[in-house]
Amino acid sequence: MPGIGGSKSCLNMPIVKSDFLVLGSGIAGLNFALNVADHGKVHIVTKSEPQESNTRYAQGGIAGVWSENDDEELHYKDTLIAGAGLCHPDAVKVLVEEGPDRLRDLIEQGCEFDKNADGTYSLAKEGGHSRHRILHKADLTGAEIERALLAKVKAHPNITIFDHHMGVDLITEHHVLGNLQADFNICFGAYVLDIQARRVIPFQADFTMIATGGASQAYQHTTNPEVATGDGLAMAYRAGVRIANMEFVQFHPTCLYNPGKKPFLITEAMRGHGGQLRNAKGERFMEKYDERLELAPRDIVARAIDTEMKNLRSNCVYLDLTHIGGAELSKRFPNIYRHCKAELGLDIGKDYIPVTPAAHYVCGGIMTNLNGLTSMQNLYAGGESAHTGIHGGNRLASNSLLEALVFTHRAAEKIISKRLKNRRNFSHIVIPSWDDSGAKNKEEWYLVRNNLTQIKDVMWDYVGIVRSKIRLTSAYKRMKVFNKEIEDYYKKTRISPELLELRNCGAIADMIIQSALRRNESRGAHFMSDYPESLEQYKKNTIIVGKI
């Protein structure tokens, strides 16, 4: 029967135990696992193949102070400016000061970045950065980082990867049996779906790290892979963990316009390399919107493109790199060069690239302190799942991979120190197994499954690049209906990954809409047509807490 928060539990199923449970296998999850693995048993849960994550698709690179003509103060200021007044200065200070050491760690772990002929690292410049400071591996930087970290993880004897396993709900004090005395608000691990065996298993751990990545699959148009359904964020929300600033969804300005095909990102580094944006008339337009032109922060560029598309009633704008030439482009951006040729027959050294904005990155997330700890004991969050305070209202390009490294490293150090000093014994508690009863009504599932398409449409049409109170209110009302239908079906149906992703996307949409309705101003990635100015009274976090 349904339990706390809609979860279903019973007794008598084997429990998988570890010292550390990691949900997610991108840069945040893998880096955390490597940093704690010498101190205990680590289980990594990932719902697809181990290498499948948002990290794998990151093209541009990873930011960090790396050259003599750059310094931490400049990186600090660039981040604050992009964040539109909502960055946490102490968190940004940690990022820029500790970032270079974490990059050195990454290189020592086998990650290879492009170098110049003289052996120095090739540094790119992207929107919002005042210096060239982006380390990269052609236009496949994320794939290289994932490769290097995953190789180290697979070689470590204390780490076990459970692929094709998906987090369902966190195990908290509301689930367990046994006297916890004065202890409340504690995470004991997570219920995990073994996708291939179609059974839910309790994974118990002393410490749990949520690193499940992004949530932009809640939108109709997104740069994110299919796995980015905000699973960890939704799990935390259902467990009553504090969530911050979910209204700030960053729309990447340049996703390849190729209707009906899988999304493909056109990296910001192409604009840093001299790419120019042109509208449907072939006119360069960014000078009308910002003096930094194509290298303005992403929120500004995305809104400019959206405006041009609406004014000219076009489906896309164009990125012009024809003045650079195919030889140089094929060397610097080989993946994009090949993809545009194969998919659209374009020679990007001669032809414009059709591009359009798409949901890309959630700047908010699970609230953490500077050591990754959430509002729930023994529960940590990292990477895009977390709100560390770095991004504020708009993320500076290529800061996210660095954030994942810095703050999961800090989380690991804090946990190890805490664990050695004060290890708590919860051997007396009993974690109920999952009640896997229920049947799947195919006709009803078809109707409920259709809600996902409607959720994506509502989010894109009403909670997109340009918003208004009327649109957000309409979205809120529609989501209440969708989520009730989903939850009613969930409680009486045997669990499946498709149902979990639908439920999680519904929760993500609810969080974004709730947060957006509370911010009657425009700031960063949150633009309201009826509240176009930034107001001092809203220079603060928007915090929401889910109902347990």
C-alpha cells in the first residue's frame, strides 16, 4: 500500500548496504566517488550506461584561472556579473580559488585537454568571460572528462557501479522502523529500481550524494539527453528537502535547428571563436541588444534570438562562421563540423548554421552549504542537482563542470572528517522493502503517458524564455491537473522507469512554476514581460519545500 510521499513499502527484501551511495554517474558523482573510495564501500547508481550523463554532452569546456594574464578576482567578478545579483559571494570565492587545484587533479587523473604548439594549454573564451580561461578537448570536452573519471572509477576496488538502476525515493526517518530518539530529518539511502529485473531494492548508506544532473527534459525543446529528467531533484523535493531558485532555467542560445531529430548543441565556444549571429534576413543583430555582442551572457543572447525570431516570424536564426573557413573549423570543432555535414549537408565553413534557443541548464537546485550538505542530515548534492550559490540568476558559461569538481571534493573531505570523528550507529533501524504490487492498465497508461507531452508543451509555451503572470498562472493550474492524474496512477500501478520519469518531470515543472510565480520581476534567466525590471526586494533566494 502507498506509504509516505506516495512510496510503497513492505518487509522482507534484501538490502544493499554501503558506506557511500552515489546517485548519478556524471562528473559530480564520479568525482565524489573517487574522493571517498579510499575510506569505504561506494555504490554508484545510474539509470542508463555508466557513461550516459549530461557531462558526456558538454562541448565547450571547463573554466578556471590558468594563464598569467588572468586572475581569480576577474573570474570572481565575471561570475557575479552573469549571476544578476544572486550569486553567493562566499561560494564564488571558493570556486575561483580552489578551481585551479581541482583542474590539476582532473589532469592527474588522466584527462587530456588541447595544447598549443609550444605545449601550453589552449584556452578558449566564452560569453561573459573577460579572459581566455576555458580548457577544452576540441568540442568534446565533457566526453573526455567522463572517459577519464570513469576509467579511474572502474579501476577502484571499493567502487561498484549499478547501471540500469534508477533512484525512486530517498529513504528517510519516515520510512524506517526503530527508535531514532532525538534524531530527525535523516537520509538512510534510497529505494532503487533495478530496471532490467523490474524490482525495487533498498540501498542503505551512511551518506548519500545526489548527482543525477539536469532536468531540462521537462521542456519541449532542450539540449539535454533523454536521461535528464531531474530524478534526484524530484526525490529530494518529495522528501521535504529545501530547494532554491528553480525559476532560473538557462536557455542555451544555440541549439541546432533540425526538427524531428535528437537535440544537438552548438557550443558557445563557436561564438568565442568569432561566430556571428544573423537573423532570417541575414542581418547581424546582437549590436541592438548588448555591447558585448555574441559574447553577452546567455540569458541576453537567448532573449535577443527569441525576439528576432518572433519579429520576423522565423523558426531559427543563423550562426555565421564562413569568415573563418572549413579547415580551421574542422580542426577546432570536429564533432560539430561532422554532425552538420551528416545531418543537414552543411559545410559550416561556407554555410550558415541554423540555431534556436533550447532549455539547457537549471541554475537552481537542492540547497547546499559550501560542503555540499543539504537540509537533510547525511544527504549531499552536487553538480547540476545542487544549488551551491555559484550561478545566481544566470550561469556563466563553463562554470558548471568546475563547480561539480570543487564542491563534490569539499563534500568528500567534510564527510571523511565527520565520519572519522563522529560515526553514528543506526544498526537498530529496519528499512522496509518495497511493495511492488499493482498492475499496468495499458489504456490508462497511454492517457497518463500523454501528460508528458503536454507538460513539455506547457513548460515551453508558458514557462519559457519570456514569461508573464497570466502564462505562469495558467501553467500552474494545468500542472495541478496533470500531477494529480500522474500521482493517482502511480499509487496503484507497478513501477517502471517511464512512470518514474513522468512523475519526476511533473515534480520539476511544479517546482519551476511555483518559484517563478513568487518572483514578480525580471532577473537573469527569469524574464517577465509584465515585470521587466529587476527589483531590490527580490534580491534573494526563492526557497520551496516539498510536502512529505
